[in-house]
Amino acid sequence: MTEKPHAAAATTAPEQPERSGQLRPDEPLVTEGMNWFVLRVASNKEDYVRETLLRKIEIEGMKHLVNRILVPTEKTRTIKNGKQKITETKLYPGYVFVEMKLEDDGRIPQDVFFLIKETTGVGDFVGATGRPTALANHETEKMLLDSRRPEEMPEVKLVFVKGDQVVIKEGPFEGYEGTVDEMLPDKGLVRVLVTIFGRQAPIEIEEWQIAKQEGT
């Protein structure tokens, strides 16, 4: 087992890990000599597990064995009644991604194993007990690209596409049926073609005010 260096006596509190589990654009996908592994954790404990492990690793001087720990998230922007709301959701609920170095026989170093397993909320790594399975190259690339830090102002995420048959459920045109003609994500609006007084007319409406027709 790789011998860890002795941690110097600290006179100040260890550096707090940053809250974001996102990857900076200039970071490498994989640290030399390490691989990415998937750790199962209790629901809604992902951030707690990440921050706790980062603190323990810093205190115990194990950065040479465990490097980055990520909880990939996605930011989406919605608009309702003209007000914008940004929501951050976890892309892989119940999982934390850990970049670490294994022993030559494929096992987790003993000190690292107990450090991780004794953390509240931790289950086990994906793979055989004590022998986690590293992510394949394409899995690593997808997870890490998902983990790139999002832009300050994410795009509005719309669920409809052109041609969808919808019914208006709110507003002055409530009950009218129509067809989605165009998406206007910057405004959070959807342009819908409806038939009014026997003529087809476009109206712009907020996405939350429409629903797909049953059976479409």
C-alpha cells in the first residue's frame, strides 16, 4: 500500500472546499495515474458526502490518492408571469464521482477505504466490494463534460417542439387548441397557431400556460 505522507501539524482550520461540484473549463478530464469511479450515496446526501470527503482528504493529506470529487448539476432558467427563476438540479441523483488511485491489485487503499466508508450517507462504489470499476473513457468524457461549469445565465429549457399539438390551459385563450409554430427561449415564450373566428392566428404564450393534447 502506498504510504501517505505525514500531515503537518495545523494551526489553522483546513481550507473549506468550494461548494460547486462543477469542473472548470481549463481542468484536464483525468489526472495522470488516476481514474474516475462512481460512489453510491443516500438520496439528497450528494453534496454533504462530497464536502465531507474533501475536508477529510485535506486533513489526512490524501490528495495523492484522492483528487477531485464531483456532483454534476445542470442549471435551467424558467420564466413565469414575466419573472425569471434559475433552478439547479443534479444530473445523477444518488451518485458522487470520485477521482482516485487504486492499489496495483485493483483495491482501494485501506486508509482511503475506511475514510470513505465511515462517512455518513455513503453506500459503496459501483463494482465488486473493495474493487470499484473505473468509468470507461466515453463515460468519463460524458460525465465531465456534463460537469463543466454552466454559464452565468443558462438558456431557458423548453419542453415543446415545433408541430406539437397543444391546448391552452391558462389566460384569455383558455381551452383553445393549437399547434406549436416556434420556440422563443430567450423570452420563455412559445408561439402557437390557433383558430380564432375561423381564421388561424399566431399568439405568443408562456410555456407553463399550455399542455400537450392527450394522445399526441
